[in-house]
Amino acid sequence: MVKITFVKIGNITLTTLIDIMLDERASRTDIDATVISSSTKMKPEAAERIFPLIDQVETDLMVMISPNANDKGPQSVIDRYKEKYPLIVVSDGGDKEARAKWKEEGVGYIIVPFDPMIGAKRDYLDATEMCLFNGYIINTFSACGVFAYINDLLDGVIEQLKAGEKPTLPTRNMSAIGVSTWYPFSSEYSRPKALAALTMLQNSANLNVNGCFVEKDRERALIKVAGAHEMVRQAGLLADEVREMEKATNHLIRMPHGKDGKLLHKVHFFDEAHEKKE
């Protein structure tokens, strides 16, 4: 059994489901996961607070999820555990220099640039708006293949660990075109819709950053972050179109995990999930 520790420091949308998607029915017998979180805080003192908890857990693989993973707090987690465990960083950001440094140090990474920063202006963002924002992104990531892509990368590392091998950790800077061409959509028209939805998310991040940190005029800043959130909502609606298009043809790809962790496959609604033949 592979013991995985998910360290969540700060929050991006991927934070919410990255551990659960590996064992969607709580039936896998080949992995055992522990989640340790600092909640929304990601400064160095937040990392220091959870170190004693991390140190108590037996770990074969560490996955750290954080916004802007080369910031001081997340980087302190990397520095503390990079030589102790195979470690994969999952983040919305990590510049070229940081990625090169992680790769040189043997740290894996999965950068997801379309997991956008939220419009964190006090006069705009409340708990309801925050939940809606993340909900639309979850919808988009699910229907457009982002969760499936990351799932596939993590499952590959788990299989290597199960075989007693030193794992080759992923070093991926994901792109909207890469995900939309990788995912096994049954309709080719789903691909441009998925590409559009993910691109909208990525562009909404730029608008939110501008509205939160660059724009000095209060009203213009509020309009910008609200506009970015409208982009995220529209991406979610477009992703819903993708899912409905796939369902309409009775060729919706489903890839459940078996109890042994193998990824199974089915296409038609009443098919039984089975190992995919190459």
C-alpha cells in the first residue's frame, strides 16, 4: 500500500478535490491518504504550524498543493521535505526559474495556470461569491479533463511506487490546448469548447491580478474583479455544454478506479467498466 500525504497550504480550486479524485468511491486498497492543511493561510508561520503534524505521518509520497508555490511559505515545505520523500508540487504558478530549481532538486511539479486567482477585494468577495467561484471552476476542470489529466499523472507515480521503483516525478506546465487534445472526448466539437473554457479561466486570472494588485481606482478595480468572476461563470456554463454534448451521443468516457487502483474504462451508459485494451 502506498501512503500519500497531501499538504495543503493556502487554497486554489485544485486544493478541494485533488486527494478525493484518486479514490472516488473510497474503495481502493492500494493507497492510504492523509490530508494536512493550513487552510487559507500560506505564510511561513502557517507552514511552521503544520510541520509537527506532517512529521507524525508515515509517508511514501508527498503532494503539496498551494497557490504560487515558489512563495516563501510553500517553498519552506519543499525545502524541508524534498530529500525525505518523493515530492510533487501542484500549483497555479511557478516561474521558469523555480521550475528549473525544483527539477534540479528532484522535485516534481504540476503547474495549472488556469486555476485562477480569486477576486479578493473586500468590497466584492464574500463567502458566497468565493464558493460560487470555486464551484464554476470545479465544473470546468471536471468536464474539460483537468482533473482526469492530473489524476493520470499521480496514478502513474503511485504505480511505480507499488512496484518498488524509484518514481519518475512529473514536471508538467499544463496548457489549455494540451489538456483539450489529451482528454478522450467522443465528440471532436467538445475539444474547442473545452479549450475555450480553460482559456477563459486563464485569462480571468490575469484580470483578477490586475484588479487586486495593479488597479488603484476603487470602482475600476471592483468592475475588473467582478468581470473576471463573470468569465469564470461563463467558462463553467461552456464546460456544462461539453458534458451534455458527450452525454447526448451515449459515448461519454468514464474512467473509474478499480479496488487495486487500476484505471478502468467504459463508453456507453450500460457498459461495465473494464480494463482498456491498447
